[in-house]
Amino acid sequence: MLGCPTIVSMDPDVNRFILMNEAKGIPPGYPQSMLDILGKSNIAAVNGDIHKNMRGSFLSLVSPTIIKDQILPKIDAFMRTYLSDHSWTHQVIDIQEKTKEMVFLSSLNQVAGIEASPLSKEFMAEFYKLVLGTISLPINLPFTNYYRGLKARKKIIRIIEELIEDRRNSQETHQDFLYSLMNGVVNRYKLSDEEIIDQVITILYSGFETVSTTSMMALKYLHDHPRFLEELREEHMGIRERKKAEDPLDWDDLKSMRFTRAVILETTRLATIVNGVLRKTTKEMELEGYVIPKGWRIYVYTREINYEPSLYSDPYTFNPWRWLDKPLETENYFFIFGGGTRRCPGKELAIVEISTFLHYFVTRYRWEEVGGDTMKIFPRVEAPNGLRIKVSFYEHSKSE
Ligand code: HEM
């Protein structure tokens, strides 16, 4: 796979063992192209104490208090504006493209306070090339995605270096990840400039396709299941009724979105946003009677467990209620966000972001798919030619 001998493990117990036992010589084993383009200090490339440091720094950026006091207000302000934009109605929209743009711009705003501008446009164009490069073969010839990805990385580094330089030259304080990484807030985890840059790229990268695809697929499932859309809309209309039109969402509102959380988790399960994770052997090892040579990759394929009937009854049906009926998030085989020391530290941030998006989307709009678009689930969940929808104002169309 991408140039490496790889075994694929679909056995839930073996998968759990691997995820829980990184220290026994099974660290992440992502492809060379990904490591080259995301940088040698990116969290998936580092182990042991350096990993603890990078992870600690990341977790302190997205602690529940920071999400509540700083990130939620930012996401709220962003979504409110992004979703009021007149580019939503009276035309056909590719919601795949739109959710990607939305997630990138929202993350850039959280990371460095950058609003939609020529800089964000330039950054986004390079970032898209970087993403494509990470899933390509590492062949460094002009016109390969790998080559373009490496070039994009260089440009992005230059942009972030300039931001760091500007901040060092000014006395201004900011409430964003870059400020926290450069200053006292995460001083316990003092990072070099190179580490800061790789951390910023990692944050933008890790939350990009995961959150945008979940947002798109949530709209797809809700569109196909009007009963659940109605229930979701009721939850959000209830919140709006308690507030003035200009009031932002607060933490209590977020906590009250129980059904929304269930819709998001059910979407990540049914669509399987992440099929699995990659590990490598640092020595020859035996797993379930098989000898795996040193240096081989192990694809810890977690997709199947999402359709295990003993965990999820009627597993191929979209049923958000299952998450409210049983504590599935604390199950031993809940691998949607990984497991062990690498378990996703961005999970709650992702849920806040998607919940806020759904809030403004379903309270303002209704939508219909144009039809005829296909979905692909492997190797990644995507609509190869886009997912086209027509959006109209919710209140307006209700009174028609
Ligand atoms: C629906 C959304 C998301 C899903 C399904 C998801 C899934 C995952 C999974 C499966 C892993 C484990 C990777 C491994 O074991 O090799 C992971 C790790 C990670 N995720 Fe997420 N993720 C999501 C959103 C986010 C967001 C929004 C961020 C950041 C803003 C983020 C940041 C990270 C980071 C930094 C790691 C690496 C952790 C480590 O190596 O210690 N994720 N994610």
C-alpha cells in the first residue's frame, strides 16, 4: 500500500490490542508522502516523549474550557456569517466543495484569526494541493501530486513564518491557537518554531476532510430521512425560540443538543469517515499466530466493527436514536475516533463545529438534492463529481 508491504487486520480484538499497545513497538506508520508533506514534527510522525509533548500542547489548545470560552464563540460568529452569505440560495451548490471551504476557513480563523481575505484564498489553494500530496506516491517529479504537495508545504511554511514574525514584532495579544502556541498558554509544552509550524499544519489537516465529510454526509442522511431531519430541526428551533435572533449559541445550548450529537455520531459510524489507521512494526512480532516482519505496515482496519450487529442492531440503517439508547461512545470497540494514546484529541471540537453548522443550516434553510450524484465509500468517503443541492429559505418555503 503506497509502496509498503502491509497486512490488514480486521479482527476487533487484534485491532484493540494494537491501538492500546503502541509502546510494544507498534507506532503509527503513515506513508512517506504524508510524513514528508506534513513535516517531521507532525504528531503522527513522532513517538515517546516528543509525542507526549505535541499531544499535550494540542490538548491544551482544545480543553473544554477553551472550547467553551474561546472556540465556540469564534465558530458561532463564523458559521453565522458563512451561512448567511447569499451564495447559498437560488442556485445549485456543490455541498461537498462548500463544506470543505467552510471547514478550512473556520479552522484558519481558529488557528490564526484569519478572516476570508486574499491571504485565506492563497492559503486555501496551497492547502488543497498539500492534502492531495499526502495521499500520493512519493515520486518527486514535476506534475505529480507529491511534487505539488511538497511545493505547497513550502509556501504554507512561508505564510506561517511571516505570521509568526509579525506577531513577534507586535505587542498585540490574540485569542487563537497560534498565539497560545507561541506564548504562555501552552508554555508547559515549549515548542520550537518548526514544531509550531507542523502543529498548525497538523491541526488544519486532521480536522479538514474528517469534519467536512461528516458535515456533508450528515446533510445527505438527513435529506434521505425526513423524520430525523424534523426531529433535529425541532431541537434547534427550540434553542432559537429561547433566544433573540442575534444571540450566539452558548455552551448550555451545545450541551442541550443531544439529538444532534447522536446524528453526528451515527453519521461517522454509518459513513465510516475514517476506515482505519496505519501502524508499523519496529521489530518482528507475532500476532494471532502470524509472524509480521520488522518494518511492515499494519492497516488497523476498523470499518467492519461499525457494522457489527451485536453492537449496532440493524447496522446498515441510519438510526441516531441508538446513541441515546445505549452508552456506545464508551464501548471497548468504539474506534471511530481511534483508540489508546492516539485517540482523536479533536473529537469534541469536531462535534461543536458540526453542531453549530447544522444549527444555522437547518434553522435557516431547507434543501433538496439535485439528484444523479454518486457516492464512493472507499478508499475515502466522497462524492466523485460533487453532491449538488438546491437551498431555499426555511421560513419562506414553509409559508409558501
Ligand atoms: C469527525 C471528525 C474526526 C474524526 C472521525 C477523527 C478521527 C481520528 C482518528 C481515527 C484518529 C486516530 C489516528 C491514529 O490512531 O493514527 C485521529 C487522530 C487525531 N485527530 Fe482526529 N478526527 C476528527 C476530527 C479531528 C479534528 C477536528 C481535529 C483537530 C482540530 C483532529 C485532530 C487529530 C489529531 C491531532 C490526531 C492525532 C493524535 C495523536 O497522534 O496523538 N481530529 N482522529
